[in-house]
Amino acid sequence: MSERLADRYLAEAAKRGVEAEVQVVASHRQEVVARSGTVELAGETADTLVALRLHDRARTGFATASGEADPAAVVERARAVLGHLPPAEEVPADDRKPRAAAAEEPWMPLSVARTLAQELVRGDGGAAEYELRCSQERRRVWLASSLRGASSYVASVAAAVFRATSWAGEAVGHAEQSDHDVSLHALLERAAERVRGPALAQARLLARGRPFRGPLPDRVVVDAAVAGRLVALLGESFRGDAVAEQRSRLAGRLGEAVATPCVTLVDDPLAPEAPFRAPLDDEGSATRRRVLVRAGVLQAFLADRRFAERVPGAPPGSGWRHPPRAAPRPRPCNLFVAPGREPLPGMDAPLRLVQTYGMHMANNVTGDFSVGAAAVVGWNGDEVGVTGLTVAGNVLDLLRDVEAVGPELRWIGSGTTHYGASDLFVRGLSLGW
Amino acid sequence: MESARVRHRRPDLTASALESLDLQGLLHAAAKPSWRHADVLVEESLELTCHFADSAVGDATTAADRGICVRCITDEGLAYRSADRVGPETIRDLLGGLEHGEAPTPRATSPAASPVDEELDVSGFFALLTRIDKAARDVDPRIRQVTIDAEHRLRRATIATLDRGPVEERRRLVYLTIRIVATERGRVATGFSTPATSGHDDDLDEEAIGREVARRALVGLQARPAPIAHLPVVVGPGRGMVLVHEACCHPLEADEVLRGSIYAARVGEPIASPLLSIVDDPLLPGAAGTYAVDDEGTPAAPTTLVEGGVLRSFLTDTVTALRLDARRTGNGRRQSYRHSALPRMSNTCVLAGDSNPADVVADTKRGIYAEHVGGGEVVESTGDFVFRVTNGYLIENGVLTDPIEETTLRGNGARVLLEVDAVGNDVRPGAAKCAKHGHVLPVGLSGPTVRIRSLLVGGTAA
């Protein structure tokens, strides 16, 4: 069906004498929300997105539509908008042979997901409450071009977010743990160990938590979940459009040391350990593993077809639609700090940052962040929760303050964009309390 | 020359086919005794989004979307199914599998109409962005970049429930996210603003917007590190009401109340300073979160949340109203037909107080003036929240002195609302995007200058 739909759009474009490329994404998404032993919500969506790219007189125009739309109307609309855009160069799609797509993941029936989710949120008699939000999505992607022919692949992505709330008298502790995978089967199979247990333990610690008491350690451990949020902020500076538009502090610094030698930053849309895997980006370019920072030295940026020529060190292959109905722009797919081989070194008074909130408000131009936070601190052999903190710093400066990278990679994200990190041992953060 | 306007007229055949759908009849035909509520939403939208940089539109996309969502609520919970096809067979198919979780049946599609019978003025929209860019760059040569992510959305929804025949709701929104970069001797600073209107484009004064965001970026070049300290904070009017949105109103959304938010079971109790009165008003003219009917078909009306410091109401959608045995307040909102509704804020309005804003600053010995605020986040179960100050100043002996770098203010909602000790008489509007469980919606803000006795300023200077 996707092939026929794409052909209709190509035919409409040909009638008007313009070159066209079409991406058809047929998606099926299911979600379950369970809380306190019951399933509160279960639902699903099936839809088809048609994304059109037109080339006419050195201009490129875009349009998207749902599967039922009239191709003639959508092509006309894209042409009309295209007429208002300035001419702009772009490179053709990288049509090297794509790497092999992952095998299609088994689909978990909604009824099974409901049952498993319900089990995971049953109370254990303690003063705690659990909530699980889990989802799975399968995308069948078809890319067709009036110049290059067609390709297709299937991708799956699943997520589980577990929230635990614990009470100790009047005090409340809250913790959230997320896990991501290509398979909901895998996620729910390991959820008790991977998200439920850690979330509950953390919520209980924070419910019995207290304000921070000094002295402040000059080095802290940034938990992998928090580090993933920092990687997301960092990713903005590697986008080719940010470099070209002078919104990245890394512009013009290829070959410079921008991080400590223990930091290697990679974007790999087909990383076997990543929760989303795509052999082609949303512009039809074959995706590649890109090392952006190797042992602390800046090596490359991420580009789509429009920014590949404008930005040195940025071949195409990173053009993604985010949100799905926007034009493709340079974005990471699976951006991660390569994990270390050894556990982090021990510390005398370890402070582990386990939660931040407000990271989405950080400044993605300067890299400055200042967020609310909670931590777990080791005192006299016991772990104590600490709430009410603020943590401030600059993510680009922080790259030069990473002293060690832990071995276990964790992921955050959604859709076609995920960020991975292990625990980081860093100095230079400003903590307030 | 291309037409300056992109017209989208629906062919009569499809228009009449859509309008003749007996949505309520289809619901009744499928209804089961276990259903306490059921509804169907048919949504059509047309959106123009573009990215403006280097004084030109870099890319632009039109997005035409149309689909259906059906839902039922039973004692077991809520089930929904949605698809991007519109027609009686699709609705029957979706309703039939509601409680079984079967994948919607793929069907051959046929060309359908454009989604809304209105028009987008493409050239006028692009010209508006160009005027903002020019106004900003004319302020000072240190302005290096002006980027605008702009969206213009038209949306029509028809909603029917088991109890109520179809109601139609039309919305229009222009929302701009403006970032201006200023540089001087290697230092980089940014100005940020998100003007929006659900009314007419004339509501946006592009000259004033461009100049103001440029000024914010230039002030940032002189900023010094923000302190790490508990200090009095004077929050500016308009978008500054993000403070109240985070500290108070998210925990008043009824799904959070059911999860045990800090305000659960406290209706009728004082939760805030007597100076504070807060209303959620979806009827505020031209605001980003304005609508006449919510996304479940409930007529919209202002809801008084806090009156003179006393908690009066929560914000409900259909599910939470049933579970709490409360009235529906018309706050069931969804990002699109692909999502079920959640109780969400519309336009958060803090009512004017008596204080002159200049007097509020003059009466502050040492503190922070949060002139412009970015976003925020709250943990509803604990009430801990943060919000970001993108432009702020130190207050020293009642006078604004040095600008400070971007920072975050942290507090606990339950305490902070009680520590409001001044409310100005200078109500201004603002707009923001609010994300909840990954569902992003435009919301409006309206309110005056407000002072809080103490918040933790999360800076970098000891």
C-alpha cells in the first residue's frame, strides 16, 4: 500500500514537471498506563504519514499529509510554499548501500501488555505507589524518489517509564526510572529488576531524605539517567544547522580538544544496543556510525542534505523529522558517550546525582544549565537521600571535567532520537541547597 | 508568480459525507452496558511550520492531517483507538475493537479533501518573520543571529458523546519561538521569547517583539553569574506566571490529584497567600490556550482554582471527573486525535493585586528580579518545582542593579504559594508550550508582578 501511495505522489509531481521524493511511514503504536494494581488506560493508534520533498528551480519544498489526503492537493500546496523560499543548494541523498536493518521485532498483543503492566504495579503492602507507562511502536518506512528508486525498512521502538512514590510519615519521595528497547517483550521481562526495583529504592531513600549538609565534594557521580539528559543538551551543539547558523560554540573547532581523553561521543543509528535502529534517515541517506568526539578531540558534526555542504566535517545521513510532521533537519539518532571498561573509581564521600528536573529549559546555544536535583550521598557506610538541590554548569565546559566514564550504558529518548550515557565521574558542577 | 495564499476548499461531496456522519448514532450502536462514557472525535488540521535564520526562511512545511479517535470509559479504565481515516466503517471498526486491543484493520484509502476550509497566508506569515528579524538586527550590530521557529495552525474538531450530539470547535494559533544570539569579544548571550495568538495576527507587534528580544540578548552580554542563595524573588508579569503554572496548577490537574498530589483533598483549605487568586480561563480572548469547547466536547468556562488563597477547585477531564465524582471543568485536552485527553491547563490567570510593581521592587532590600522566565517543571507528588529565569537582575537596596546570567529558581509549591507577599496591578499576557507525558500543548499565561519571600537561586556564584 505504501508503494502505491508513494507512486501516486510521484506521478502528481511528474505531471507538474518537478522532481519529488516521498517517504511513507505506516505506524502502529500502543500504550498502557497502569497504576496501583489496575490498568488505567490502554490505547492504540494506526496511521500513515506521507512526507513529500519537491525540487523546483533550485528550491526545495516540503509537505506532509495523512494517508487519506489527496496527492494532487498536497503537491500543489508544497509547490505554492516552495515559491516563497529562496534558492538553496543541497547534496543528493547518500545512496551508498545501507547497512542491514535489524530483524523485525515481535509485537506484543495489547492484552498481554495490559496483564504484565498490571502485575508490575501491584503494591507490596509498603507505603508506596507505582505507576508504569509503557508503549511500543512499529514503523514500516518506504522511501521513493523520482531520481533514485525505492527502499524500505521496518523499525520498532518501545519504552517503559516507572514512577514510584513513597511516604515516610509526612515526607514524600518520588523517583522515576525509564528503560528503552526495540522490544516491549524485553522491556517488560526485565522491568522488575531494571526500573521497578531501582525506582522504589530511590523513592524510599528520598522520602527519608534530608537537606544537604556540607562539606561539598569537589567531584560527584552523575547517574547515567541524568547524564543522558546532559548528552541531549550537548547534542544541540553538534547539529549542522546550529553550526551553520552560528548557534553552536563548537563551530570552527574541528580537530581541537574539547573534552577529556576519556570522552568519545558517537552517533550511530544502527548501534546494536540502541532502542531505535534505522538504516536510512528521513531523507533517504544511508546512515553511518559517526564519531563526533574521539578521545576528547572534535571530529565531526551531524548534517542533513541541506547543511552537508555548508558545514565542514558533516556528511549527510542525519536528516530526521522531529516532530514527524516537520521538515527534516540535522539531528542525532542514537547519540551516546562510549562506555568505559572499568567501574568508576571509589570516592571517600560519594555524592550521586540521581534526579534532575528542568533540564529541557537549559540554554542550547550557550550550553548553560541550572536545574533542580536530588542526590544520594554515602555517609558512614549508609546511603542518604538528599532533596532540594540545584545543580548548575555548562555542558560544553563539563566535557573538560569528566574524569571517568562508567561501563553500563543507559538510554533516554523517544521516536527517532535517543541519548545514551553511563555514570560519569565529574568535577566542576555548582551545587546549591 | 505563485499565489500568495494557499487555499484549501473541501470538495462538496466529501464535505457533505463528513458532515452527515451520525457520530452519536454510531456510538450508540456500538455501546455496551459496561461503558460509563464513550466519545468520538473527528479532527482535521492544517499547519504551516517554518524555520527562519540568516534573515530568510530556511525551510517550510505544510502538514495536512485528519483522523478519528474513539474512546470508552468503564470501571476497568479507559480504552482508546485512533486512525487517520474518516468514515462510518472506520468508526465502527475502531469502536468494535475498543475493549479487545485489536489492531485497526488496514483499509484502502481514497483521495480525500483538504483538511480545513480556511486558508493560510504564506507570504504574510513569512513577511511577519522578516519584520521581526529586521527590528531585532536594527537594534545593535552585536546581534549575530535571529532564529524563529514559527507555526501557524488551523484546526477543526467535531466531538460527540453517548449523551451529547456533535459539537464543532475551530481553533487557530500562531506561535513563534524566537532566539536571538548576541556576541561581543567572544562572549555569547541569547534572548528568548515565545509570542503567540489564537486571535488575529495583528495581536503580534513584530517591531516591538524584535526590539525586545534583541534587548534581552544584549543585556545578557553584561550579565554576571547568578548567586547560589535563598533570596526574595520578584517575578515579572506575563510569562512569569510559569511560576504559578508549575508550583500550583499542575498539582491541581485531577489526574495528579488522583495520584496523591500535594493538594489532594484540600478543597476549601487555605493553600496560598490571601493575596493570590488564580483562575484557569479557556475563554481569554486571543490567548495561546483559548478554546470554546474542550477536546472531549465539554463547553469551556473559567474555573476558579484559588480564591483569596483558598483552594476552590481542581481541573478535570471526563475520566477524572467520573473518578472524583466531580463536575467536568472543560479541561480535557489532547495533542491530536492520536492521543487520549488529559486534564490540562488552558490559560493560567493570576488576578491583579493592589501593589504598584515599582513599589514592590523598591521594597525589596536584596533579591532577584526575574524579568523574563523560560519554562519550568514540577514533581506533582512532592510539589518541588523549578523555573528558569532567562533575564534577571539583582535587586540591591530596592534598586535593580546588575543583570544576572540565566539561572533556575527552585522551591516547593506548598510553601512558595504561602510566601507570596506582594501582587502587582500590572497584568500582562504570555504564552508557553507545556509538555505532560510527552503530550505538548500551547498554554496561555496572564498575571501581574508577584514577589515571593524566598526561593533558592541556583546560580554558580557562591
